[in-house]
Amino acid sequence: MEKPTVAIVGASGVGKHHAKWFHLAGCEVVAFAGTSTESCEKTAAALREVFPFQGRGYSDLGELLSACRPRLAAVCTPPQLHVEHVVRCLEAGCEVLCEKPLYWECGQPTAEQMAEVERALTVSARTRPFAVNLQFAAGVGPYLEVYRQRRGNEPGEVREFFAHLSPRPGRQARPPEWYWNDMGPHALSLLLGFAPDAELMLDTIDCRVGPSGTSARFCVRTRGGECPVEIEVAAPVGGQAVRRFGVNGLVVDYVSRSDAAGQFRTYLVHEGREWVFEDFMKSSIERFIDAAARGRGRPFVSAQEAARNLRMQLEVFDRARRVTAGGAGPTGGDT
């Protein structure tokens, strides 16, 4: 069977991990798009350290799409460029997986950001559907398996939701809004995975943005009634990433590491016991490939579902207020 061809649009950051997982899933990574000839040379060398990359780097996306005509494209550029690059790849005939968030331009009003997203959805309706890599959505099934084993039943209606997520430690300084931009979509993808009918209750939002992250508390309305939500997205604690989430009082820790065979895995931990699952990004990318290249099933998160995630993300952040290490700062709208 011929390998599906894939191009990575932006392969120097998270795109490098996309390239690895596409390769391991049986695709041929034929090209990537970078910002300059020099950056492409560095990225190609970095990719060759991860897997036997034999493709080419292009500093012009149009040239890449015209020359390579990839079947699949992974858009991993900065969030404010996502819509532009998704649209160009769709119009070139690619099946597209966009990195999260679907769009984000800090300081731009929510209505304008959602108008940009609508532009991508309109092109998608005319060409083909696309998906968004909100890989934490792949954690809903594994979590439910742990819940059943611990509680002996299904969670049923979600009565409360909790998530505390932080990125892996790094040396780069982050602006306060970065944490909600980077980790907020993951928390919301879990919430919407557990409660797909959840509707944000705007008048319940209490969102605080501080030097090291964002704390958001609000309620959503579901078929079962009002459900309180608590989300903390913050810098690593004591140099360690914190990733905890759960519903109805059963909270698990999420850890990623290589197993004894060197395979990167996800571990969910509850009260000292571990359950091992496939890596969430691996699952997300493989499911996209199955749907887009093999006509089997559907991706974890469609473009329309990602747009709903983004609207909730923006509406919560619209009502954020700045706080300082010593206390509350000025309140206001867009921060």
C-alpha cells in the first residue's frame, strides 16, 4: 500500500513531534515549510536526528504545495497564522490537521478572531473537512477506563470538572496570557469531551491572569444542570510539570515517559496505581490519518468542535482580570 504523503507547515517546534508521529504511523514526510533557507537547514538537521527524514525544506509554502502536492498537511505555525495556512493547504487539496488553538491573536477582539475562524470553516465546507490536534481529547476514553475500575460504574452526568495543567519546564520566559493560550484549549477539550453539550454561563466567570498563569472558575449548563468548572493553567511547580484532571471528584495525574522498550507512553495515576495508554498525540495523529487517508472513523476534534473550544476559551479570557504576586490588579475586558 502506498504511503500517505505529508508536509509539515512549521517543523521547528511542536511540528517536529508531528513529523515523528506521522513517520511512525506509516506516512512519508516529504517536506516542511520554514521561514528562511537558513532555518530550513537547521530544521532538516533536527528532523534527521529524530527519524530518517529524506524530504526537503521550503521557505515558501506555495512552492512546497505546488512541487510536492502532499495528501496530508500538519499546520504547526504560530496560532495567529493558523487560519492563513489551513486555508492555503485546503485550497491546494490537502487533508489538514491544525495544531491548537485553531486561532489566537492576543488583543484582537473575540468577534474578529471568530470571523477569521469562520473564514477557514467556509473554505473547509467548500473543499474538505479538517481537524485540530487537541490531543487531550484522546484522554477521555482512557480516563473513563480508570474511572470504571475505581468507581465500578460510569460517571454519568458531569457534576464537576477540574483540571490543573502546566507545560514542561523550559528556559524561555512566558507572558502571562501564554498559559491560557497554550494549555487552556487542552483543559477545555477534556471538559467538552466529558460534557459535549456544555454551554458556558457567562455571568459565572471568574478568570484571573497572574505572572505565572491563569486561574478560571465558571459554570457550564448541561443536561444534568449546572456544572462547576475549575481550571488552573500555570507554570511548572518546583520545576515539575503538573497535569491533573477529572470529573465528579475522581482526579488523575497524567504523566508521559518512555516505557522499557523506549516507546513514549501516557500514564494515568490514581492513588498510587498506574494505568498505561498510548501517547495522546500519537493517538490523535493516528486517528487523523485513519480518517483522512484511509477513510476509517473520524478525528478526535473536528474544525467545528475546535471552533467551539476556541469561542469558550476567548469568552472566558474576555472577562479576565490581571492580578499581581501581591494581590488583585485592575479589572477589565480583553487583557
